[in-house]
Amino acid sequence: MNKIFNSFLLISISASLALAKESSYELGAVSVVGSVEKGSQSVDYLSPKSVSVISSKQIQEEGAEQLDEITRYESGFVSQIYGADLDTTDWLKLRGFDASLVLDGTAIYKGGYFGWSPDLYGLEKIEVVKGADSLSYGSSQSGGVINLVSKRPQKTPIAEIGAKIGNLSQNGLFFDVGDKAFNTNSNFRIVGNYFRQNGQLDGTWQEHYYFAPSLAIDINDDTFLTLLTSFQYDQGVPTTGFFPVYGTIIDTPQGTIKPSTNLGSPLSDYLKRKQYSLGYEFVHYFNDELTFMQNYRYNMEDKSQFAVSFSALDPDNPTTATRSSIILDGIARSHTLDNRLILKNSYKELENTLTSGIDYQYIYVNGKYGYGSADKVNIFDPDHTPQIKSKVPTYLVKQSQLGLYVQDRAKLYDKWILDLGMRFDKAKSNAKSFGSKSDYNVNHTTFQTGLMYVFEDVGLMPFVSYSGAFRPIAGSDGDGKDYKPYESRQYEAGFKYLPYFIDGELNLSYFDIQEKNALVNADPSAPIPVSIQAGKQNAKGLELSSNVALSESIDYTLAYTHYFQTHTSLDALKTIRTPMMPKNIFATKISHTFKINHKQNFKSSFGVRYIGSSTDEAGNPNIKVSSYTLYDLAFRYNYDKWNVQLNIDNIFNKKYVSGCYYSCYYGEGIKGILSVSYKY
């Protein structure tokens, strides 16, 4: 398989690099843009850093329902590393690290089993800033920032309604409508989505409701206000797909454990969650040069969950497993207010954009959260007798962050692009978790800079950049030690290429990320299996991505990531290869559109995903998780205003282990879904 993969990879890279021959070309307006900066500002493709934008069209065509599904064909990502899950927001790694999730640039609380679960149908696009970056939104994870951009009113009327059905008892209804409001200078939009599906594990399921009205008001020719709201409700039996090495990676006299085996307690496990979001985006143009923007957003997650899962094998009987339970009942609230001024001016051959602002975040979490016990279970024939919830301690977190920032972009002679930025944050917290109290009061200054040169006659744009990130952590480990803030930095160099002779782009970049005070998983068999803080974690790698239209009817995409190094310090003396991180991740897709007539067309897509082997030197030092290759198919038929689409992932229903970190995780089997929609 490795020889086949290497040959296929070499052919794909060679085909992509063949586009990069010299030619006469003059750069015009670049359409590959995203608002990776705050609010409605845009950072275009000519930014001296790696960014990517996943559009709502791409989400729809891939039939994705979860965030870690839509990132499978994006470079830098390792997706669904913890296997198939019904309730996932971040079962992914970006450049070897966790990534921060923000909603329209506003804070969302993430801590333990608290975490925002996005509705992908309700998104206009997903913007990804790769690598350490705390300049835009303050505290953030080292892997980067994933900004979820909500659908909002448009000047053009919108009307879509549809239904979907698939295996695993998948079924759903969705709609998206928008038009003028009350014949005024206002436009509304209402998005709704219902979806139900069973999980891969026996007895698991989830039912999902989403409703998001929004209103855009043109106060006058220079002043605009957009109101954004959403409500989401989820209920079901959550997935707890933790398995031992024995019976997954290691064969046994009884064979291997079936991927559908549920070592939890589906008759007593439950999940109930409500998510609310309410806010506005305000823009006023004083003139062509000076703009004022203000955003406010209130986000709330009300979550109740009880879930039993595998902990460790009984040393006296390898077919019997001990289990633990997670008990969660609490509410996480966040407020974000951001004010900024944007000044654009030109002087001879210099174009300059200066952004300065102040933002404030406040997060309050209150409830019950902790770990309990559960009965032992046979890993090949589990008894699903309902389990009893243990009493757990109070969980209380209060966090605030005040940030002052300034960013400047200078463009000289339409060739040199220089980005400079500095941000100062003051962050405070008081927390009570797992029976102990903790607090922090920290100041942190973040710097960022990048330089790009545009070769107009070639379409080649080399760049270098430096960026930093930090993230204070509320709470303490199982020994009662307060967590220190994450601190990370990234060096990056690469080039972007827009060929003149074909519609497409090619990106190549090298990154080097180092994080201090990294968290590592604790042994799940410990009395309190809470993550502990070790030393450093780093990742060095190479990313290649290409998206080209080979002809009017054929599109081709490629995403390849190679890690030269991924290291994690378990303590001051021991450093290991980061668990679950492969050295090679490769995904490619080719699509063909057959135009029947001016009203009809048929599109077919074939995709290949390869994930290299990984290790778990922390929990299972003598095992190796084998590489695996998956194949996806999609068919799409359009007739006038009708659309029929079929997506099938893992078409051969390959059984595989996606990774191990103390426990092991089965990857998702075959998944197919048929959708029908009508736009009018």
C-alpha cells in the first residue's frame, strides 16, 4: 500500500507542480478571499500567511453534517482522529495541534465536555487561519483559528427547501429563505435544519434542530446593521467509542471487537443540549478612508450529559474492562464586544490599511461536572444494564479578557505586501473544578508579521511570516496544580501561485510551531483522569494544496501534509512522538460535470483519502496504528431548480482504527446520504 501511495502522491504532486511554469501574467482582482479578520473585513489570497475558506457550496456538495467531515480534503488537517462520533466539534488536529473555534469572530467556551457544536447548513462559509494566531481574536489554540461565518441576509432573494435520507437511519429536512423585509431598506433570512441519525455504536443516536433568523438594515447609505440569532437543540444517546488495544490493534483468541460494539451504557447514557446565539454587527463609513465597526455577541450552551466509557482492561482478565462515567449538567455563557477603526489611505505607490481596536470577552460557566464509576463489562459481549450517576462536584468558571490591538498592511508598488500586528491582552479567571479552586491573572503581548512579494509576470507570490498565540486555561489538573497559559509561536515560509493559463491555484508552505505548557492526556484509569500539563510540543511540516479546473468540465483538488517532526514532552525527561499524528496525510478528488442542456447537468466526483501510520508512546508504547486509505463517491443531478445528490463515504466499508491514545478508536464505516432540494 505504501508503494502505491507514494507513486500516486508523486504523480499528483508532479501534475500540480507542472502548472508552475513561467509565463506572462498580470495579477488582477483575486476572487479567492475570506474574512479571516474580524467582522466583515477581508483578507484576500495575497495575505502572507496560510488561510483557506470552505464555502457553503462545498459543504453542500460534500454532504457534510459535522465539522470534522468537511475538513477531510483540506491540507493541514487530520480529521476524525477519535473515530466516528455523533457529537463532535473538534475531533481534528490542525498542523499537529488543537484549533480554536469562534462564531462570527466571537468567543465560544471550550473546556472538557463543554464545546460548541455547529450546524453546517447554517454557515455561509468556514474560514481557517492556520497555525498560532492570537492577533485577531485574542487567546487561541496553537493549531489555528476556525471561524464559523453564519448565513446572513443578502440583496438577492433566496428560497430553498429540501429533504435527505440515508443509511444509519439518517433523515432530515432543511430550508433557507430570504427577501426584503416589509418593503423597506431591510432584508431578512431564516435558516432551518432538522436531522436525525443513528451512530455507528449500538444504541446510539442523535436528533438535531436548528433555527436561525437574521435581519440586515440599511440605516442610510453609510450605516449598516445586521442582527444575527440562532437556536439549536440536540438530544440522543452519545457515542463513547473508546476501545482497548487488545481486540482492536492486537488480535485475540476471540477475534477482534466489532466496530459497532458499545462498551458504554446506551440504556442510561444521554445527551441534551441547547445552544443560543444573539448579537449584531454594525458598520459606519465616515468616508472612503475611515470606517468604524462594532460587533456584539452572546453565546450560550446549556448541556446535560451522562456517558459511560471504557477505561482499562482488568489485569486479571483481559476480556473484562473497567469503565468510568462522565457527568455534566451546566450552562456556559459568553459575551463578546469588539470596537475598531479602519483607516485606508494611499500615497504615491504606497497603499496602507491601519486597523486598531479594543475588545472584551466575558465567560461564565456554572454547573456540575466530574467523573464517576461504572460496572465492569465484557469487551466481546457487553452487558448494557443501566448505570447510576455518581455525585460530582460543582464546576464554576469565570473568565474575562480585555484586548487592545493594532494591525497594519502596507502594499508598495503593487509588489511588496507587509503585514505588522501587535496585541495586548489582560486575562483573568476564577475557577472551581474537580473539588479544587484555581485562578489566573495574566498579561500577554502577541506579535505578528509577514512579508510577500508578487511576481506579476509569473503569478508567483513567495512569503514568510511569524505569528504568536497564547491561551490561558482555567482549572487545575488531577493533582490540584493550576494550569499555566499555553504559549506558542509559528514560523512559516512558502509561496502561492495563480497560473495564467488555467483557472486554479497552488499553495506550498513550510511551518514550524512550538508550544509551551502543553496539555497531555492523563491515564484514563486514574481516579481523576484529567489532562496534565507537561513541557513542550512542536510540529514541523510541509503543506501542499492545489485546486484547479483542468477543463470546463473537470475539476481537481489535492491536499497533502507531511510532518518532519511531531514531538510532545511527557515530563522534563521524556519526549515522545505526538500520539495519533501520522507523518503523511493525503487527499485528492476529481470531479466531472456533464452538461446535458442549458437546464440540466450531471456531476460525479471520486475522492481518495490516505492517512499514514501513527503511534501511542504515551499509553501503548509498543503498538503501531496502521495506515489506511478510504474512497468516496458523489453524484449530483441538476434540473432547472431541482437538485438531487448522493454522497457515499468509505464506499468499501473499510474497517480500520483511526488512532490510539491510551484507548483506541474505530474509524467511520460506509455512510451514504441522498438529498433532494428545490430552489425557487
